[in-house]
Amino acid sequence: MNWDQIYECRKHNIEFASHSLNHRVLTNLSYEELENDINESKKIIERKLNVPISLFAYPYKFPEENRAFIENIIRLLKKYEFSHAVTTRIGRARSTDNLFTLKRIPINEYDDEQFFKAKINGAYDWLYYLQLMKKKLRLS
């Protein structure tokens, strides 16, 4: 999307989140690069839209097996005043989930109303377990 399209969406109350500065694989970045990607992305969006940005959306697959990375990025997200973040893990968020590692449901233009309702009611959540098994098999 370009900024004109984003401004048009904002007129219709569509919120935007930070998604990193350069859309790189975050686990490949040094701590300093990671910090810059998070901070600069947020600053640019806030300046362009003139609204506070509190949501971060992780690009690429979420490395749930990499505890050190997760601890570091959560520390940085809190430092730059994000209140929550969504991962690429499939499923609905629960009230007991960590606010910085929330699951999400992929929605696209091919979802009709019935399929959309099924997804938000939990019929899609089982895919997370397939996603997790695939990650574990790849690691072994």
C-alpha cells in the first residue's frame, strides 16, 4: 500500500500496526538492528498518521522455539511502548495469552461470510497444531 491508500483506510477507522522497518527476518538481525527496525518503523507510522501505534505484527514465521529472541523482542516492544503484538501462529487469542505473542487468524479475499464466521468461532484453531508439528519436525 502507498501512503495515500493508507490515509484513505484511516478515514474508515482501519488501524495500522508496525510490521518492522525493512521487513527482514527479525531473528537474523543483531540486537541493535532489531531495536532500530522496531523503533524507526513505529516513529515513521506515528509521524505519517499522527496517531500512537501500540500494535506490532511480526513479519515471517514466529520463532516460538527461540526463547532468547522472544525475551529480547518483548523487552524492546515494551521499551518503545507497544502494548501487544501478533505473531504468525494460527489461532484465536485467549485472555491468558502473553500480549506480545498473540496468535492470529489469516483472513483473505476468498473467505466468504460462512468461512469467516467459522474462523472467528474457532474452527480454524486446529491448524496451529499442524503448524507447530511442522516446526518441530524441521528442528529435529
